[in-house]
Amino acid sequence: MFRTPRTIIAAMRACCLRCVTLALPVAAAAAWLGIAGVVVADDANSDGAKSVDASSDGGLPAAASAHDFFPLSLGDRWVYKKTTTHPGEQPTVGESFALVRGEYLFNGELWFHYEEDGICFWIHNRDDGQYESTVGYDEETAGLQIEHEFLLFKMPAAAGDSWPLLNDLLSEDAPGEVRCIAESKQVRTPAGKFDCMVFEIEETDSTATYYIARGMGIVANEWRLTETGETITLELKRFLPGKVRRRGAARTAAAPGEAVPADSSATE
């Protein structure tokens, strides 16, 4: 199960987002907390806002890799404001979270079991971007094995770059497409203001936009169903580091390939 729009929207239609992979176990800006959709900042120096590792001219450092944008550690938790909108109805506002639930070595690479808004999947950072995978149980080795992996967020990437979304090789639909929309865009959430790379994932019936900040990961995203106009928007409210922290935790550059002891608990 992936974070791609088709998966999320199918769950929206069922009115319930569920974890279907493995059963592993605040500063708010009051003026716009109730507004649906991601707020793109037009003032980089507004009071109370904060940015993450922005360069002196407000942009992001050049040639950043997935290790810089997605530093992960066991137990890390991101808390989001969640706004669900149906055309003609008042938006409903709640709370959601993302969590690093576990980690596993596959062929010498450290993969993280990640949950985002009730959807679980496996992710791994490489020098050319962030990958996702399906994982199954191998009876011969009596362990977990990667069944299929694909590139989701290419990094570094320039605005206008695009690549196929090869998440489902058995689907009869044409492959989706991932595009880099912007290399540096100021985005405001209840947690503050962030310099982000912006990616768009387009499939046959839906589109998703991701705002990813250096050293923090996903600070905002929006899923949109083309046919009905339904949307789900997540905006970062706070980050809660896990008890196990590797060199390269959130707000600093990550060092790839460092294993850590297993500890699935997270701090509040």
C-alpha cells in the first residue's frame, strides 16, 4: 500500500483510512487555521514564522539529496492538521499523524516501515531519491523480502523534471507520473514557514501535491479526486522525535546507511 493518490482516494470513498500492510505496532497561526488547502507564503519574514535550513536568499541549497530532505529515525512522529472537503459541504477539520514504526535490513539497505494518515508502506533513501516498496514474507528464508520497489521522489530534481510512477506493474491503467513543480517554494503551516521542494503525483483519477522541507520531510500535502472534487489536506502542526535518534535527525542532514537498535516507541 502506497501513499499515492489512487490508494488514498479509494480509502476516502470508504470513509475510513486503514493500515493494510503490516500490523507493526504548537504554534498555530490563528488567522488561517480553519482554511482548507495548503497556504503558500508570500512574505518570507512574517512574524512568528520559521523556516528550515533556508539559504541566505530564501531558496534551498543546490543538489540536495533524499538524505537531506527525509532524515528518518525510529519512533519519529509528525502531527498534522487534517482538512477533508467535499464539494458543497463544510470542510471537516481533525488531526492525523505520520510515524516511523519500524526498520528492517533488506539486502544490506535500511528500510523504514512508515505510516502516513493510516496508510503503511516501506521507504528507503538513496542518492537519487526516495523509494517505496511492497514487502512480503519469504517462506524459504523465513523472513521479509522486498517484492517490488519504485522511485517516488527523485532528488536532486529541477522544476519540470518528470518520471513514471511504476507502483503497480499489474495495473491495466497507464502508469502515473511524478513531476517536480518547484525547487524552492515558501509554504506556511501551523508549525511555521518552510522552504520546500514541491512534487505532484498524477494518476488517471486523482492528483496529489507534496511540499517537502529540507531536514523535516513532508510538511504539507493535498490529495484531490478528479471526478468528485473531494480533497484531503494535511498541514504540519508539530514534530515529535523518537527516543532513538541517529546522526542526521530532523532539521539536520542525514547520514545514509547507519543502522540503529530496534525501539518502536515514540515520545510525546
